Amino acid sequence: MGFPWGLDFGNQNCVVAIARKGGIDVIDNEASSRKTPCMVGLGSKERALGQAAIAKINSNIKNTAFELKRLIGRRWDETDLQEDAAGFPFKLVKAPDGGILINLMYEKDGSECDFKAFTPEQLLAMLFVNLKGTAEAHNKVPSPDCVVSVPCWFTDAQRRAVLDAGNIAGLNILRLLNETAATALGWGLPKTGDLPEENAKPKHVLFFDMGHSSTQVCVVAYNKSKMNILASAFDRNLGGRVVDQKILNYFAAQWKEKRKLNLFDSPKAVLRLLAAIDKVKQQLSGYTSSAKLPVNVEIGRAHV
């Protein structure tokens, strides 16, 4: 069997890594990228997963599901779910059991291409198959054993849904590890020799993690032989996508004032602008100059 591997299950991207002697190796996907978009695109008889899905999203936007992390294990009546659903280009419907279903066009077994209802678990399982292939291509042997990180605020239903998706994908999920614990372990393991002795006063470290859709904070006490998470807090709706949306609304208001056109009438135009905003945001993260960076995006009249 191959090495067990770790999966950082993100709302925007997923990362696969393997622990080896001397450190952690982050594995490149088929596009030589260390990040795999958390997207599943369907249509006709094809499934576009991860990198392939984001490559086709401009022509398949209403048939590409994303932000699966915020959809997995959720109930239809949840208020923040309804707020998210209003901004998705794909269609969510209520499942008979009170959960959610995602309607996407798909052709299967020679039938006509039509809307079919998928659970978030089914779509996440498709993505897991792609990520499992990335790990196995690196290990060069079957590698079903893995550990998956999830937010500390995930409910029991959400955790069980992730496990169900793993079972569908043929994964053997050894453990679901809280992202706060994974962060603390990642920082502490290489520094074991520099930490206080077991009976000495522990070293306290605070970790702040703002992801794409949520923010988590934890305080950890370290000694050479142990790690103790003393406290954690979170905001499940505050993340980088909130910043993106604020910038998007700003540019949309400018566009409406100058062109008398509503940007939100076109999902493709919104997608293009969000991609440009995300690109500039990443550039600014390593930018030290006080000069301004431009946001360039083509939004023709025919698309808005």
C-alpha cells in the first residue's frame, strides 16, 4: 500500500500532502499546481473535476458546483445557506429529508442530457476521486488511506457527510482532524527540540487563520512531549470571500453608474470580475509599494 496522505479540504481549493522523514511534501496535481480548485463541473457524459472544472467554468458556469465545503451536511432551512444559495449560478433545491440537492445537467447510461439532482456528498466524492488520483500518481501505488482536515466548527452531521463522501470515493479516512489542531501540529512538530520540558511552563502560541469562507483562532500550549489546545473561536461566515464580495459590489456600483448596466445580470461577468479581484488580492499580499495595482477585466456589453 502507498503512504497515507493528508487532505486540506478548503472551500476554494484543496491541498494534498504526504509526511516524510524530514518534513511535509505538498503534492502537485496534473496541472503542476499545489492547489486543486474545489469544483465539480458536469455536462453531457463528461465530468470535469478540480483543475479541469475551473478551466471550463466560463462556458459551463451554471453547471459547475463549487463551495462544497459550505454545502456538505447542511439543512435547507438554515438561514446562511439560503443567503449563499441566492448567489450561486447553479440551482439548489430542498431534498425530501430536509437536506439539499444540487441540480446539474448530466447524461448517463445513454439517456438524454437533463437536470439530475446530486447530493453534496456525491459531488464531493467525485472530487475526492480526483484528489486520490493525485496522491496515487505521486506514490505510484494505490493509496486509499488519508487524513482529512475540517473546520473546528463543523457539526456532527457535516463530519459524517465528509466521511460518507470518502466512502463513496473509495477512501479510507483514518481521521477527521480539526484545522486548528492541524495548524498547531504543523507548527509544533519541527520545533520539538526548542520547546519547554514536560514539567516546565509551556510555551503559548496563538494561531489566526482566515480562509476563503471562515475564520478560526486558537491558543495552544506546547511542551516537548505534548500539545494542548486551550481555547478556540471562530466565525463561520467571515472569510476572504467576504472581502471579494465587498470589492465586487464597489465595482458593480461604478459600472452601473457609468454604463447604466447591472453587472449581476450576468453570472459570467461576475465570475470574471471575481477572478480579477482574487488575482489582485494575491498580488497585494506580497506587495510592499504604496503604488496602486489595477484590476483589469473584460466585461463587454454583450455579457452584462
